[in-house]
Amino acid sequence: MASGRVEPAFCRGSHTMVVPMLMFKQNRDRLCERLRKNSKVPKGAIVVLQGGESFTRHCSDHEPVFRQESYFHWMFGVEESDFYGALEVDTGKAILFPPLLPDEYAVWMGKLLTEEDFRVRYEVDECHFQTKISDVLKAKSPSMLLTLHGLNTDSSKHSREAAFDGISEFTVNNELLHPEIADRVFKSDLELEVLRYTNRISSEAHKSVMRNVRPGMFEYQLESLFHHYCYFQGGLRNLSYTCICGSGDNGSVLHYGHAGAPNSKQLDNGDILLDMGGEYYCYASDITCSYPCNGKFTDKQKGIYNAVLKASRAVMAAIKPGVSWVAMHQLAERVQLEELRSQGLVQGDVDEMMKVNLGAIFMPHGLGHFMGIDTHDVGGYPEGTERIDQPGLRSLRTVRNLDHRMVITIEPGIYFINTLLDQALANPDQARFMCREVVDTYRGFGGVRIEDDIAVTEDGMECLTVVPRTVEEIEELMAEGRRGQQVPLPQETEKMVI
């Protein structure tokens, strides 16, 4: 029997996706091609990146689950912490520098791998322990080391620049690399396949929650159901971000669910906004579903939900290469205002409403964001672009025109946030459009957001998210769940008083 070479790949079991290391080689090749076209990058330059470091929680010895730094993952696909990596721009040759671990590591953490083990695992050209990094690079006589130092326009934080003993002996440039490596905003065919996978698993997890949610549960139990499905069925150990499980008025808190509000409310018959996404091999998904936990929309819920869905689908129909993301945000605002007018919450001319930024009262966030290795992926504001200082628009995570192979979220929403409603009613320019008596009946309603992940194609878009979206589809799936096996609720126990 002939035996062929097994291609190095990442996989979490036969039921999960196989991700070939070829994907990262393609990423490195794309980067080298861009750098070689840059006249400021000299012949003989070498890119040097420092991977993520392991750390312990505060002053304890508790070590959180490690997740690789995103740029380093994009280039090398390395799962372990405390690596360095280098890339010869002229040849495309890749070198990894793993840490040289002590013998006792094998007792507590696992088998010690050799340089050759790592070279084969990640399919790079060379691998040397980190203690040799300066000597190995010196032997290659680089004209310049290109290190990464640039602003992430979503977080307003700078990427970490590589540093090692002996780096001062090289000519180092920390300005040329960042604009070129941020080109990861454009996804390869293999990357798109991974993003399809994370969306499929996360979509099925959302559907599982829809089938199993019941009034009386707690928001955190929905988070638990979602995470269990992603990990058990798809091998998605990490979530892309902290789950947002907002029931009732919590649905109007845009990033509800974090440390200060840990998805702790008990569900009544009200609506739920569930913004949750799983991550596979550092590639994200970001999906929001909104529906009533009792499985049946009220007329009010149906009206607001359909308004948001209409805006979502209007944007999807307009997406294609060359389209302005700013224009897409404004399209969503316009459609939602038209729908709110038809339901009697606002009145007057929609064009005039747009002039006074009334749409931002009901949708204060931007329409969406790039997505990939980070949930809010890089590349939103490259050199030559800047934020628009207007309500709603200032929250946009990019103002670029869309192009083929970009992956972005479409997430319009309508929220009833008392602070913003009160501001509008106190502002004569906006208050003249507000039907106060009707709007007041929606206080405490919460919010509706519909979020899908899409890839821009050559002539349109591909929706990667596959969940029920119409009211009828959602109600049918929830009814199906109620006809099936019930999820048992925790039994009441006597509360312990400390």
C-alpha cells in the first residue's frame, strides 16, 4: 500500500473542520508580495513578529486559557504561547522561534517538542529555539528588521512591537509593516471556508437555544447552552467575545453581559436579544438573534422586528464591491425611520429626520464591522480615512468602500434607551418628529438587533449566517422545540445565607 505525506493541519476531531497549514503560508506569501511592491522596503528585509505571551491572573498562579495574538496567528497559525516568528521578504521563507522550556515542563504541562517537531507541525522552513534568535538573524545579514507597531482603530491600542536580546544590533523599522499586514482584511479562499464553518456551527448553536429557551430560565443559562453546543458539536473551545444575553430592557444595553452585568436576569415572557458567536482556530463569528422567549411575538415585537429585518435585507440587496459603508449605514437608518413612521412612533419627512440625525436615537451604534481573526477586525480606518463626527456615524468601525473578499457584519437595530429618548424629546429639532405618547409606551421594551456575517463577492455578497430570520420561521422553530424534549430547569433549593 502506498503511503502519502500527511499535510500538516489543525483539527479538533473527525466531526470538525480540517484547516491546512497551507492557509498561513498563503497569508505569508500575500504579505511578502505587498512588501516587495513597497519601494521603501529594501532588499534583504526580514519581518519579525512576537507572539502572545502566557500570563497568570493578577498575582495568582492561575493561568487562563491561552489565545494567540491575532497578527501572529494570521502569519503562522501557532497555538502555543511565547513564540517569535520571522519571514524573509525576498524569498518568503518562514522561521519559528519557540521557547526553550525546562525539563520539568514535561511533568506538569506535557511532552517537550523539538525544533523539528515545531517545524513540521507548522510547515515552516526553519525552526530554532528562541535562545538562538539573534545569532540566526545575524547569519542572514538582513538589511532591515520590519517590526509591527500600529494603531488598532477599534481599540485605540497599538500592536506590540517585537523585542529580544540583541535586537539593538540590527537596523529596525517599525512603520512599514503595519499598513501592509493590515491587508488581512481581505480573506483568502481558505480563510473564507473557516469563517463559513464558524458561522455554521454558531448558527446551529443559536437554533439550539431557540428550541430550548423557556420563560423562567436565566440569561446565563442561554449563554451556557450556546457555548456547550459550539464546543461539543464543533470543537469551538473559545467564544469570539463575551455573550450578550439581554432579556427585557437589558436588550437596549448594547454590550450587556460583561463583568458589570453578567447575564444574570431571569427571563419572563418578554423578548430576548442574543448576540453570541463561537471561534474556531482564532477565526470568529458574530451573530445576533432577537425573539420572545415564550415563542410568540406580540404585535409590538413583530412591528419593531420586521422594521429591523427590512433594513437588514435592504442593505444586503445593495452590497457589492465599490459600495460605501457610510451609505449602507444611512440606508439602514432611512428604512428604519420609514418603518417607525408607519407604526406611529415618529412623524414627518424622513429626509428631514435624517438631517437632524434622528436615526441615531434608535440606532446609536454603527451598522457593522470587519470580522476575521478578531471579531472587530483590523483595517477599518487605513491612512487617508477618518471618522465622521456625527451621531451614529461616529460609531462606524469603518468608512471604507467595500471590496471583494472583505467579511463584514450587517447588524441594524432599534432600541428604546431612555437616555437617548429623553435627549431627543428635549431637543426641538428632533422632538418635532417624535410621537411622545406612542414612544413612551415602548420604554422598557429593550431592543431588537439582527446581525449576520457576510462576505463581499465579485458582484454582490454571500451571507455566511444561517439562522431563521422571519417571524414565522422563528416561531415555527421555537414551536418545534416545545414539541420535543423539554430542557429541565434547575430545582429550587434553600438559599444559603452567609
